[in-house]
Amino acid sequence: MLIDAIQDARAAAAKGKPASQLAESAWDKLQFDFPVLGQDELAALVEEYASGKRRAISTRFLDTLRDSAGAPMPVQPACTAGDAAADDAGTTQTATAAAGGDQPSVGTLVPLYQQLYAMAVVETLRSCLQAPEEAALEQLAELQQRPAEPPLVAEDSHLEQLLTAAADANEEGLDEQAVLQHRASQQEDDDSTSYEPLDQPAAVQQHHHQAELATAAGATTWDAARCGGLPQQLAVLAGHLSYHSMADAEIWRRLRLMHRLAACLAAVRQHPRFLELEEVAQQMLRLATDRIVASPIELEAGLPAMLAALALTSGGSAGSTAVSSAAEHAVAAAAAAELALAATVALAAQLTSPTQRRWLWQEVHQQLLPLAAKQLETLQVALARQARGGTGAQAPPSISREQLYRLALPCQLVYFFVLQAPGAALVAGPGGGASRVQDAVLRGGLLRSLVLLFVQLAGQPGAEPLRCALLLTCAAAQPLVEWAAAVPGFVAAAAAGQLQPGGESQLHGALWQVLLGSGGTQLAVLLSDAESASTVPAVYQALQLMADMQAVSRRPQPLWDAGVDAALRGLSTLLREQYSKPRLEQQTPAAAPAALGDDGTSAKYDDHAGEGLGDAQDALKLGVGPQEQAELMAQRRAQQLQPACLKLIKDLVQRQVGGGGKLD
């Protein structure tokens, strides 16, 4: 009898549990910290979320998954041809097979935890976005919003308060011991808290106990009014989208997470409350961007899918039943365009492969440049109306932080478009016609919007992206400079006070003088101002912008005159002489007499130069005041920038002979 029972148990164990039972077991275990699960249980729960059979989530479940998915992954051996063939066949036996023996370690389960985390968050988001609002709220009932933590306030300790009391007593001539005893008597003990008297009737005690339970339950359950409704709940759920916890390749290849993200983003775009769900869309685009940067092979499929999900061409009219007026429709379209521009700018800043950047340039040229032109035109019209104030009188320009953000995105995209343009796109067409870049910035009003915004905001501190974008665009071809100079108010804006010598944007004023044919005298003076270490960062910025301008210039004559060329060569000599020596040799003996000898070197550690130099530097830091410390930091920063500055100068001087930059 016993033998038969043992055999039956072994047979049942060998047969395995049904997938639904395994998934339910995994769900129950994941409601607690440090769950002990097998691969078969996790794989079964992954399949249920991926197939749409399960949509339940809870805060405890997501927190446990996040902690487990963020654990260090085990080092995998090199993939063999057999492994690749098995992966291409789409088998999941390695994920679902959990043969007998020891339980797998947490590290070996990290890929499955990441798959489960991704499927639970993404598929729940899509389900809630596609469901009616009441059903979505019910589905998110177990998702709790974390209360905001109170700000940390520095409070004096008990000892510090007693010391302060003693000092006050000495100053006021009071009895120090009496004051200390009084202060100590006012301190509350750790157990000086409210408590329930034990001598109350049992009914009263039971009532208080039930009230406490109700209060605790109310503080941890979902409340739509308190949590801000569906948009806030979805934002909390979308906050779990993190590439660090979803980096497993199986999620993106077999489970097609990029495709699922695009479907979620399309559901956000078509949602009646799209304008309230921008934060959710931002989290999705951020995850897609991180994946593309980590695996650039996803770029050619991932970015078009995301842009298509935002319905940039159609404006999202299909399915957007909440858009009840043309104004709301325009606002929603502008918000979608802003999301697309932000994601593309992030990719442009992080992609390093020339092949991927060229592909991204084509995508910007075909789809996103018209969006940038429209965004700039809308902002320019809004600023013009704001300046008039409805009275017809022109007021000083005023721009908000939100408007500066909307200005920066398209300007950064324009800068990328011009700088990364292939050499053939910068060359004039047959018979001296416009190049592809000229045609792109003139068609659709992009250059017009840039110039009009420059007239309005030339001296604004936050308009640096605008100044750089317009400067680089006009540097690409002389006809663009002539077009801009013909706009009323442009020449005066280029000579505004902030762009003059001593102004915050004096570099742009000097470069505009070069483009407008006024010579490079002001630029040469600016390049010569590198005696002080604090000016080297500004010089580096000038050299970088000059290098970008020269890279896109296709003028038959050199961009810089002889004065600028001489200033560049003099700057190179100055940087080599001034900032190539060790930092301590730049200081006078009076700055740190205890640390340095009369000859400017360490006087104490001649036998151990490295150790002596470090100790002398530490002594130097302790022996100087704030002003001298700032000078030392500026000196170090100048030494760090010196190699980059010298490389830029070398490129500028060598390419100056040819008169142009790109050859690709």
C-alpha cells in the first residue's frame, strides 16, 4: 500500500502540474518578499500575462518583481550554433523545464523575472488603456500610490541642544547647571507617545481596535479621488517601465516587447484623455529609446513603429473621440509631435554609430523636420501675440520655461539635421541651385520661423539652442545668410547688447559678424582671451561651434580670415605653455608655503614623487581660502580641456586651407 502511494506520488511529480496551477502558485508566492520559485512556475506566469489570460497586479507583486528583476544577472557562456538554432525555432523548453534537483539560484532566474515584470506592466497598461474607464479603475484597484515622503529636516540632537543651552547660560550669566536640568526635563523619551488606557471597557477597546483597522485599511487601498483618477494610476504603473529591469534579450526578441510598446503607445494616443496621459507616453518612449541605444539594431524597426503609434501624419483623429473641437485637436497633435521630437533628440544625442546616425538623419529629413518647422511656427506666433498683449504695442519679449522647452527640442533637431547632413546634401545643385539642406530649411518655413524667433529672443539667456541652430544653418550656405539678413530686424538683433563684447552671448555676435561679412576682429579678440583659466571653457565652446560651422560650410572661400587664423595659432601656443605644466607648478610659493618648496615642487617628499605630490596637493587645498580654491578648480578644468582645445584648433587650421569640412 505504501509502495503504491509512493509510486503514484512519483508519477504525479514526473507528469508535472498544469500550467494554470503553476502560474497561480507563482502569483501567490510573489505576494511576499524573497519568494522561492522554480523556472516552470515563472515561465507559466509569463505566458499567462503575454497571452492576455491574466491581468491582475498589485503593488506588492510589482515591488517583488522589481527587486528580483534588478538583481545581477549570471554570466552566460558564449552562444553556440546549436543554441542559436534552438532560439530561432522559438522553443521555450529551457524556460519551462525545471527538472528535479536543487532550486535554481536567484541569479539564474533574473531573465525570467525580467520577462514577467515586462509582460505584467506592459500588458496591463494596454488592457487598461483599451478598456472603459470604470473597468480600468477596477483592474488597478490593488495598485497603491506611494505617499510622498516628508522632506528631511535637520534637527538638533539632544546633545547639541544641551550645548546650546550651556552657551546661552554663559552669555546671560545664568546658573549653567539649572539651565541644563531644565532643558533635559523638557526632552521627550522614546516611549512618550499616545497610548490607549487599559482600564477602558471592553466594548470601547473593541471599537478603537476596529477604527484603527479601518484607518490602516483605508490608507493602503485604492481611492480614485485621492490618487488622481485613471491618469495618475496609469502613470504610477508606467513608472515601473525601466530598461534596467527589462534588459533580457528574450523580452525584445521572442516576446516582441518593442511591438507591444508601440501598441500601448497607440492606445495612449487614441485614448479620450490623451493630454492627461503624456507622462505615460513619455515612460514608454524612454524605455524604447533606452533599448535602441543599447541595441542599435532595433532602430530601423523600433523608431518608425513609435512614430506611427503617435499618429503624426493623421493627427490621431481615428479613434480620438474626445477631440470635440479643432483647438483641442491641434493641442493633441502638438503634444504628440513634442513627444516624437523629444525621443528623436534623445536618440540623436546617444547614438554613436555613423551608420545609425545616417539612418536617423534620413528619418529626420523625411518625417520630423516638418514637425519641427510647425512647432517653431506655432511658438513664434504665440510669442508675437503675447508681446503685443492684445493692444498692438510691442512689449519686451517674455518666455516661460515651458516655452523654452518647446523651443529647444526642434532647434536641437535642426542642429543635428544640418551637422549630420551627408556631404552630397550640402553641395549646391546643378547650375548653382539649392542643396538638399537649403531646400529642406526653406521649404515649409523652417528658416523663416528660426529667423523670426531670433529677432524676438536673440538675447534671451535660455535661447542658446535657437542661436546655435540658426547660426549653423546659415553657415551651411551663403544664400541662407543673405535670406536671413533681408528679414527686417535681423541685423539689429544680431548686434543686440547681449551679443556684443562682454555680453553673455558675445560668441554668437562675433560669429555673426563673420557670416555677415564684417570680418573676424571680434572673434579673434575672443580667442585671444585665454590667459585666465576661468575663460578656457568659453574658448572651448567657441572652438566647438567654429568646428561645426566649418564642417558644414561649402563656401568657395575660407570661412575665417587671416586675423582669426593667427588668433587660433596664438591660442594653441598659449594653451601649450599655460596649461601643460603640473597644477602645483602654477601656484606661487605664498599660496601654500607649508606644502611647496621655494622651487614650486614638493619640499618634503623628494624620494617619493607621486606620494609627495598627492600630499602636497592635499595640504594646498587645506591651506587656501575659497577664492584660491576656486582658482585651483578653474586651473584643473582648463588642464582637462586643453587636449580637446588643441585638437579642435588643429582641425580648424588644417581644414581652413581647403575651405570646407565634410567629404562623405
